Amino acid sequence: MTRSDLVEELAARFSQLTHRDAEYAVKAILDAMSEALVRGHRIEIRGFGSFSINRRPPRIGRNPRSGESVAIPEKRVPHFKPGKALREAVDRRTDELRADNKL
């Protein structure tokens, strides 16, 4: 699902929202989540999952073309951990689709 798919779904589910309002709502939520992660905060959405920042320590890598050693600096990367309800829903729905031979 892409951002535009999410906007379409939101506008379809809530008829009082115009397409432009749905687009602003999705953008506002994603911007707020991004900003929270940049500040180092953890985001928890009950029943869905949590977003946090993981630290990847500096290391020595190799250039695949030349084989030369390259210093790779420390990185902070977003990490998503699905909640129990989401994991169970995906598992249950996958099993249903397999039973119906749709997957």
C-alpha cells in the first residue's frame, strides 16, 4: 500500500473528508511520526505496533568492486515491531487466504 492508496482508503471510508483533507491528514500523521523518531522518541500504537530507533555501530566494510576496506560510520535506523494483535490478524488472514487457494 502506498501513501496515495492510504489517502484513497481514508477518503472512501469517511465520506465527510474530501480527498485533499484525507491527504493532509495522512501527511500530518506521517510527519508527526517522522519528527518524533528524529527526536529519538518511541511511538507505540496499541494493537498495531511500535516504532523506535536502533543504533548500528560503526564497522569496517568492503568495497565489492575493489575489495578495499571502507569505514562505515554509526547509523541510527528506524525499527518497527508489530504488536500481538497485528501479528495474529496477519497470520489468521494468511491462513484463510491459503485455505481459499487465493494465496
